[in-house]
Amino acid sequence: MSEVRARVQHGSARPGGALKGYPPDALHREIAFLAYYLHWDYATIIELEHRERQRWCAEVSAINQKINGDDDGRSIETLR
């Protein structure tokens, strides 16, 4: 079992990161989205509190939508 999946299924022993019961696919999408747009490494992203990670995804999505229009497919929501 991957380290990420284990933390998602069993809860993270550290503050932030994955939440127990949080869908692994959603976590992977958020990590990939932030890594792609912000060039942050995995450790930085996974250490973020769940709500903070989602907030960063929303902010990047809003910037992309404002710059490129609503139908450009560069929002985290279009990846869900």
C-alpha cells in the first residue's frame, strides 16, 4: 500500500496532510494540481492542512479562470 493511501485510510500521524476517509483520488488530484501550477514538492503539499490545501487549489483555479475564461479546463473542479 502506498504511503499516501495508508495515511488517507488510517489518518495522518502528523498535523495537516491527509484526512481519514478522504478519497485518495481527490488527494492525488490536489497534489498534482498544486505541484503543476505552483511547482511545489510533494512534501510541502502533503504537509498542508486539508482546508489550506483546498484553499490553494481554489485560489489557483480562480486565477486561471480569470486569466483564461471559465471554460478553459484549468480548474481543479474540472478534474473531479
